[in-house]
Amino acid sequence: MRAITYLRLACASLAVVAAGFTTADLRSVPATSPAMENADLADTMDRVLDDAMREYTIAGVVAGVIRDGEVVWSAREGVATADGRPVTGDTSFNLGSISKPLTVWLVLDLAEAGLIDLDTPVSQYLTRFALPAGSHDAGKVTVRRLLRHTAGTNLIGYGGYGAHEEQPADVIELSTTFEPLGLVREPATTRSYSGGGYVLLQMMIEDITGGTLEAAAHARLFAPMEMHNSGFAPELLPHRADAFNYYRQPIESLRDVALTAAGGWASGDDIERFLLAHFDGGGVLGSESLAAAFAPTVPDPGYAMSYTRWQTPRGNLLGHGGNNSTWHGQIYVRPETGDAFYFLTNATSGAQLDLDLSCAWLPLMESEAGVTRCASVLGTARSVAWWSLGLGWLAIGSAWWLGGGMLTGRRALSLRPTGHGPIRLTGRLAGFALMLAMLVFSIWVSWTNSVIWRTETILIDEIPLDELEGLTLVVSGLLTVWTLCLWSNPVRSARQPSQG
């Protein structure tokens, strides 16, 4: 049999195998339902988590489901630290933006104590910082509007700082020099998510209490709710988890300065206590404060005080996600029925749990918004997988064109480029240079975002990272083949085909 026939069979087989693997590996999420018994619910969540831990090489995770005010499923899986210490209920994870609901509770407690008024301009409580003068009215930046993200402040989010980077000394230096804080829209006209607004709240808390945010949060929030492994000062937590990259390798955990926006820490047991407190105030907040926290935002009723607010047949489902460098998490709570869900993870790949684990639980709440969101992201993940297959087939076809040409003596690879005329040769070499540049960039993206994972990068939960990693590898392969094709030279006098 001729070598060209072997090449044909190899390319065809590879195309079939790729199609089979893609079809079999399309992401799907086993859904729960309101009719499920607690035991079946727990079995489903266990299965989804086990599959995700294996599929996405997640280092450590805590997760749980609360139903009718009782914890019916709780998981503590994987490793917490580089030396292999296992995750337990006391392991503290960085919360990312889930720090904001904790801040809401702390500020509302200060209001209940009479130390602040929610409808007073925050400037009346600040002693170390003032919003820069501008075209918008800073007098309308009230505490309530900051909590609701309607105050007009800038800075959607903050990154952390590695040991190799220049460090802001505190939140004041952060807001004046590193990430200047200001008003970018008229207060009360629109809701725009603002980590900068929560940094203003951090300054306010420290100014009116005369101490650190950590001290105020411990005294007024964590201690009363017996959240013993939570805080805004990770160096004080005895069971703090390490950060891991996509391939379960330990990496640097960055220093957060914007603590109220993204610098909180909590354990799985503590998050359960916090979610349970949403049903009765947990000894920290009264019914009026809870109502204020969960009330719809004006002008966007799809949000409460930092929480998303989705309508369901049995009440409003409140939620907030957290994505901070390699740390990822999500909480949901429906106070009217005593239902809640959470997960926290210490690995880049843990972002995938918001698609798999959260979307397995959300049908239990019959949330149209949640189910629609999950269907949309699941559709995106599958589309990326099919695109990968299509580009893979294109790479196989291109390899066939190059390999077949070389086997039949029509093309050859050599260091000296040749071609039919200077214009066509110049165009081919220009194409080669472009393909080579794109290949180098593709490899760089794959390396920095998957293998090493630059910890400054913030990954949002809606990205199907596993499928995108596969797409990146396929694109790199396609560009490699195209680069070789453009460098290959036509042979003017064809040789006889090679014999097998």
C-alpha cells in the first residue's frame, strides 16, 4: 500500500476520532428539581462535584445546600495547601466579591447602632479622603446608594498585588495614587457595579470606628455569628488555603487592599452560618435591616444591596459571585423559604463550578433567570467545543494537503524559500510571517493563562475555561500546520509518489 494511502487513512481516522471525543465530551449538567428528596438531591450534587473535581483538576472546594433552613448537603473536598493538607470545614478561602455582602451586613449593623444614617452623604463620615471635585454632585453619594451601586462611583473591580509589585500602603494610597477613586456619573441615575464605592465604605467604617476594618468586622459581624475562620486579615487566620493554578500547582496568593470589595475570607462552615443568618438576622440584623438589604434597587429591581435579585415562584433568590485571581465562589439564598447554596474554591479551574455545580442546583429554585443564564453559558461552552472540532478538521485537512504534496513530490520543506514569481513568493512569505506571529501569540496565551496562569488576571465565572483551553490548543495546532504550509516550496518537476 502506498504511503499516500496510509496518510489518507490516518487523517480520516483522526477526524472521526476527534468528532467522537467532542460529541462524548460535550458539557452537560444534571439538574435537580423541587420534587427531589433530600437524599437524591445530595447524591446529584455529589456526582456533579466529583465529576468536576476530576474533569477540571480542581485543587480544593467547599460547597453546600441548605433546604428549609437545614443543611442537607455539605462537601469539603481536595487539598487546601501546597503540602497536601486536606480541605475541612475550617479552611478559609478568599471570597473575592462575596466580600461585598459581608460589607452590607456590617454597614447595616452600624446603622442599627446609630453610628451612621443610610441616607446621609458618606462625605460626612470620611475624615481621611474626599471625592475629587467634578461635574457630579458628591453630596448625593449616600451610604445607601453606595451599598446599592447607584452612587455613580468608578472602578468596577480591583486586582491584588504580588510580592514583586509596588504596594499601596493602605486603602487611602490605593484610592489616590494606584487606582484613583471618583465620580463618573450622576448619583441615583443608574446602577453601575462599583468596587470603588465599597472602598469608600471601607474608609467610612474605619473612620467612624477608629480602628481597622478587620477589628470592626470581627466585633460586630464574625464574633456574634460565630464565624471563627473568617476575616479581612488573612494573616490572622490559622487554616488559610493556598492558591492553585489550572493544573493544581500552587501559586502566589495576592495581597488585597480593597478589602470590602474583594478581600474577605471565610470557611465553608462560616459561609453556612452566614447564609443561615439571612433567614433571621443571625443575632446581628433586625427585620427592618434585612428588608433594606433585600429590597429592590431603584432604578434596577433586578438587584438588591449588592446582591442579584431574581424572582422565583416562592420568593426572591439573592445571589453574589466572587472571582479574585485564582479564587472563585458563589452564594445564593432565598430567605422566604430557607433555601441557600454556596461553593468556594482555591483554584483557577474552580471557576467552572459556577456552570456545573451552581447550574445543577438552580432548577431546584425554579428560577427562570437562573435557568436561562445557565442554558446560555452551557450553549456557549458547546459552541466553543464545536468550533474546536471544526478548526481541528481544518488542521487535519491542511496537514493532508501538505503531507500529500510532500509524499507525491509536489512540495518540499527547505530553508531556502522558492516560488512561482517574486510577487507570489513575497505574498507567501508575508503570510508565513503573519501565521508565525499568530502562532507565537497563541502559544503565549495558552502558556500564561493555563499552565502558569498569571495571577493578576481576573477570570469571570461565565467563561467556559475548559472548552476555551481546548480551543486554544486546536488553534495553535492549526496555525502550526498553516505556518509549515506557507513555508513549504513547490517542486517544479514532480517526482514519482513514494511507495509504501
